[in-house]
Amino acid sequence: MNFFRGVMGGQAAGPQPSGAETIQKLCDRVASSTLLDDRRDAVRALKSLSKKYRMEVGTQAMDHLINILQTDRSDSEILGYALDTLYNIICNDEEEEQDENAQKQADDLGAQFTDTFIQDPEHVTLLLTLLEEFDFHVRWPAVKLLTALLKNQGPQIQGIILVSPMGVSRLMDLLADSREVIRNDGLLLLQQLTKGNAAIQKIVAFENAFERLLDIITEEGSSDGGIVVEDCLLLLLNLLKNNSSNQNFFKEGSYIQRMKPWFEVGDDNSGWSAQKVTNLHLMLQLVRVMVSPVNSPGATASCQKSMYQCGLLQQLCTILMATGVPADILTETINTVSEVIRGSQVNQDYFASVNAPSNPPRPAIVVLLMSMVNERQPFVLRCAVLYCFQCFLYKNQKGQGEIVATLLPSTIDANSISAGQLLCGGLFSADSLSNWCAAVALAHALQDNLTQKEQLLRVQLATSLGKPPVSLLQQCTNILSQGSKVQTRVGLLMLLCTWISNCPIAVTHFLHNQENVPFLTAQISENLGEDERLVQGLCALLLGICIYYNDNSLENYTKEKLKQLIEKRIGKENFVEKLGFITKHELYSRAAQKPQPIFPSPEQMLFDHEFTKLVKELEGVITKAVHKSSEEEKKEEEVKKTLEQHDNIVTQYKELIREQDAQIQELKEQVTSMTSLSEQLQATITQQQSQIQQHKDQYNILKLKLGKENQGQSNSQGDGSQVNGLQTEELTQLREEVEELRKQHSLLQTQLGDKDALISSLKSGAAQTVEGPAGASDNTELLQELEALRSQVQSQSSEISQLKTERQELLRRAEGGSSDTLPSSDSSLDAAKVAELESRLAAQTSESERLKAEVKSLSESRVELEQQLASATSTVAILQTEKAKLQTDVQESKKEQDDLLMLLADQDQKIHSLKLRLKELGETVEDEDDLDTRDQTDDDEEEEDEDED
């Protein structure tokens, strides 16, 4: 223990060992000690020395510490000491007072130890396993160590974690830890983990990261929260920036709606702490990530729609018009609103309706433009306002018309300040930055809008008292010729180029001033310094636009004369070289990257993003137009006419093909509907057939039952005749009472005969009933089949004639179309394309014929199935009627048979009682067998007597 006392700072006798020796002894103790307490004390000592002797501990003890992590998993205390020691030797967080060289050496040392640690990927997997330990002394150091590894060698650690089973999921569990220290350090770990790795970003997002992070932000107080909110926002930015999959997941999960409460800030000046400003700045950046112009147009439009519907845009506009908002938050809010409304007509219309809380209320656009042309406002704020105005006018012809309308004489209101007045004031002010911003803003009001370019030609300006007004176009050229600052001239030239491009009327107005062309040629032909080269290039572009979009309405300045002027005064090669100065400028490529005007200083504010697109589009065509001769232009015009004719032919064929596509689609839909109907009818027929079979089976069962009952009735009738077989002649010997009974018996026997006849008639009627409907049904079925065949033949004949008529009509239309359009094409190219279109037409026609044949066959099968269904339904109805009738007859027969049986039973009782009574009176009553024998004997005696006689 004396050794450990010496290490831990106690006094020991003798010379003190060096740090390296002490570390070596501690490493030996860690490796060789069998007692856990000894190893724990040695690791604790290494931890205390790891900061002072970082190099020695890292070199000698790293393997032993990793071995401790692998073998002593049961003791959380020694695991915590080992993880802390590894963190101290790998982490590069040095004290601030160290110089740059010491910090660089420390960084190199951390990277070196990190490389040593991750040589075996299992070491990182071991750390991920230790994260599952709930013990604070293990989990927290493991989180810090993994974060330090990611800072030093991020891509390598990301690759190991990505292939580790459940690696990202284990890290996501840190956000659910109830201990805020671990949760907060887990946020820092996930920030390092998600940097620049789209695969890990997707996995983290689908591990419900958005839900957890937004919950933490809400729990911590949203924008009023502390550093934890900032860490959550930074992690959200990592997950969403340049990751379209996560952006779509964020939008589909309705998380945009949960961002609205973040921006509910008050108007007071007291609630803006530094942390709140940072949080709100990150929140605005998060909104911008979702609607960035670099995203796909569809995704951006969808997010813009969601932000308007949930009220987020309205909340941002409230901040925009609020008082007491810090300048950097206001600037970022303007940029955010700009991208939320960019290219979205609904959002742009809403922004146009926003008014500032002033007296009287002014439109928000006017208030923002007042800041843009005010040279006392911060430069970044003026750039933000310009970007907002550009986004408001982007693909918004309605907004462009409203801005230009404020400059027209009929709409100018002298009592209020309009956007047009502010732009004109900025365009001709003494501040070059205001000149440039106003010129670019006005150019965006004309972008891709021929109508507004022509309308702006009507604008007249009053220069001074006593002088007639001049047009805005002329005033711009006048200021240009006065030799103002480079920034002002560049802005005016960009405005003029945008104005007259693709507008021959504006070109004519520009050329109508006799001073403009000489000024441009003089500017281009001079040899000026580096600063003036950009102006020369823009002048060459403006002159080239005058050539390319010239309609030759002015005799002095036709295309040919302007090209001759260039060749004499400037030279074609020199002209093209000066034109190329624009794209070679260093600020041109910077402006062409993003729509937002971002400049480090006002002096570098020269190019506009949309103007770079215009230059890229026109540079090549202007170069060709300058080098072309008059003969080539005539040929081009002829080619253009031919192409126009060809385009007309192609358009006609396209319309015809479109119509046939619509017909084919309609026929396909009919085929689909008929197929489904056929399947339904087939199912109905199958069901009806099963019902018919059931009815047939019931009918056969009833027939069998009826036959058995008829047989029973005949047997009972035979027994009755035997019972009633007493001869009335034998009863004549009885007394008067017996005579009277015999009379009653004969009467009853007569009635019984009537009943027997009635039963016989009922039986014959039932037999006729059974036989009659069967024959009738057979005849009915034959007639129905005959009628079905006739109707089927008629329907097929009508469909065949209809299809023939449609085929003749289609052929006639196709021949008519081809005969009308073919003579107009003269060249071989047109003939080839027409032939190709005709082949496509023939293919479409054959496809239409095939589908019609399918429709015809399906129609026939449908008619046949309907006929089968009708015949089956009629057969079922007939059988059901017969069944009901037979059941009624059977019931009636049963009832009558029961009545007859009752009568016969009464007669038997009466006869039996009479016989008993006769026997009691002493009379001899013979049975039926004796009577039959006596009758036979009497007959024989009578025959003998007759023979004797």
C-alpha cells in the first residue's frame, strides 16, 4: 500500500520514481493482480495520472484498460475508472491558455490514440455493449468516450456503428434516459454520429428521433429553453439538411405543425436573452431547410403548403412586423419568409395582404422596400429584403403586374408611398448600393413577363421643372452615360438587358434614341482598366440583345447594319472577347450558385442569380448572331418557316393521336367494366344453377312422397270394400230393426262410393298435373332458347354493322387527315417524320380495332349470359309454381283421405255393434268368409236345379 500512497500523493521514503516508471508499475499491477480491489486501485491511479501523463498512459495502459472492459464486466466501479482513463487520453479538450502548437500536438495525440483504439472494431462494439449498462458510472463515461472517438475519427466510427447490430438503436435509447446528464451528452453523441452520413441519418430518423427531440424541446421551454434546446435543434438540422428522405418523413409525420408554437414571441424588448436568440435562429434555419430552393420543387411546394395551412407563415409574418426584435433575428426571419413564399402563389398572395401595424397601415412589402433603399440600415438586412422581394416575384405574374402598376400614371396615388415610387427613388439616389438593389428588384418585376416589359415602357418621369417628362428607359440610359459608379452602372445594365430581352418593342424603343448605340460601341471599343471590363461586357451583351431580338422596324438600326457597325467600330472577335468578360468574372460563378444574394461586403454586390441564367442563355446565341451573314439569316428564316409548318403538322398528328389515345382508354375502361360485369353474371348464373338443382331435388322428393301416399290410399280403399262387403240380401231374415239398419248401411255405402269416385278423380287430376307442366315447360324452354338465339343473332348483326360503320369512319378520317397534311411537307425530313407518325397512327388504329373486337366478343358473351340467366330464372319460377301447386294438391288429398278413413272407421264400429246386438238377441250372424262359402253353395244348388229342369 505504500506504493499506492506514493502514487496518490502521500510521503514515501527514498527517491521518487518517475511518471513513466509509476505508470509501468501500475500497468503491471493491473495485468497481474488477482484481487479485484488491487486492480481497481491501480486503474484509479492511472485515471489520476492520465491528464498529466497523457502520452505515457495512452502508450502503456491502453491494452490493459481495454482488457479490463472485457473481463471485469461485473464491477461497475472499475469499468467507470477504465472508461474515464480512456476518455482522458483520447479527448482533445485542452485548456484555453495553451498556444496553437500545443493544441495541434494534443489533437494529433488524440487522433493517434483513436486510431490505436479502433484498429480492432470489436472495441467500438464493446463500447456499444457497455451503453446498455444502466449504472451511471458506466454509461456516462461510455457516452463521453464514444463522443470523443467520433470527434477524432468520425467516418471510421460511423462505419463500425452502422454495421453493428442494433448499434444506432442503443444510442437512441440514451434520449429516453431519465438522467439529464446522460440524455444531454447523448444528444452531443448523436450530433457527432449524424454528421455527413445519410444512412445513419435515415436510421436515426426512423428510430422515432423527431418525436423524441420535439418532446424534449417542448419540455425545455421551446425558444426560451437552454443549451439542451440548442443541441436538439442542431441534431434536427443534421438529420434534415440535404436529406430528402428525412424531410419527407418529417412532413408526412405532421411535425411541421409542431414548429408553430416555437415562434410565438412577445413584442417586449426584455425577453431576448443570448440563448433565446441562438435558439430562435436555429429554429428559423430548420424552417429554411424544409423549403430550401435546392430541394426538389415538389417537396418544397408541399412543405410551403403545410406551413401556410398550419399558420406557421402567419406567425413568421407576425415576427416580421413586430417591434423590439433583434436585428439578426429579423434578418433571418425575412430570409425564412422569403423561402416559404418563393414560387408558391397562395403564400405570395397572403404575403401581399400583410400590413404593418402603422397608422395608416402600410403593406409589408412597402415597409421592407423602405428598409432596402435606406442606406443607414445594416447591409445584411438590406440583402435579406432584396431576397424577400425577389422571392415574392418569383413565378408570380400577378405580383409583377401589381408592382409595375404602381409606376403607371393612371394608378399613382400622391397621398401614399408605393413600391414603384420607392424603387424609382432607389434607382436614382446617390447611394450606389440602393441603385443596384432597386435595379435588380425592378428587373425581377419584369422577369419572363412580356406584358410588364411593354407596360413599363409607358412610365414617364419628371426630371426637373420646366422640362418635359422622359421615359424610364431613357432616364436609365441617361444615368448610364453620365459615368456613375461601377455598381450603379452594372445594376442599370442588368435592368436594361432583362427589360429588352425577348421584347422587340422594347428593343425598338431603346434603339430609337440615337445616342444609345454610339455610347455602347464607344464603351466596348475602349481599352479600360480591370474595373471597367465588366461594364464593357454588359454593354456588349446589351448591344447583342439589340441584334438578336431586332425586328428590323428601324431602317438605321436593322440587324445587318448593327453587325456592320460592330465589325467596323469594334471588330467581331473583340466584341466576343468583351462579351466573355462577364462569365469570367470571379463574382459571376458565386452568384450563379444560390438564389439568395450573399455578399461579404457591399462592394462585391455586382451579379444577380437570375441575371446569370440570362447571360448563360444569351451568350451563345448572340455570338452566333454576330458571326452570321445575311444569307445565313435568310436560310435560317426559311428553316424556321419550314420548322413552323412541320410543327403544325406534328401538332395535328399529336392531337389526332391524343384523341385516339382517349378513345383507346375509353374502350379499355369499357372492356374492364364489361369483364367485371361478365364475372358478376357468371357468378349469378352459377348461383341460379345451384338453386335450380336444389329445386329439382325437392321436386323429385315430393313426387316420391306423393306416389307412396297414393299407394297407401289404394290399400285403405281395398280394406274398406272388404269391411263393407256384407250383402243386403243376407240381412232380409233379420227383424225390422235389422232391416232398418241395413237401409242405413246401404245409404252409407252409397255415400262411400261417391267418395271413392271423388278420390279417383283427384288421383287422375294429380297425375295430369304432374305430367302436364313438364311437357309445357319443355315447350317453353324450347321457345325461349329459340328466341334467345334470334335475339343473339340480331344483336351480333347490329354490332357488326356498327363496328363496320366506325371502321369506315376512322379510315375516312385518317385518309382525310393524311391527304390534308402531307402536301404541305416538302423536305425529306418532314416526309420521314410524317411517315413515322402515320405508322404510329396505323398502330393506334389496329389497337383500336383489336379492342373493339374484344368489346364485341365480351358483349356477345354478356348477351348470352343474360339470356341464360333469364331462361334459368323462368325455369325456376315455373318449377316453384309447380311445386306450390303440387303441395296444395297433396295437402287437399291428405285431408280428404283422412275424412274418408274416419267415415270408414265409424261404419266399421256401427256394423260391429249391430252384429253384437244381433248375437245378443239370438240371431245367427255369419262372418264374411261364411257368407262367401254359403253364396258359393247356393249358386251350385241353383245350377243343379236348372240342369234337372
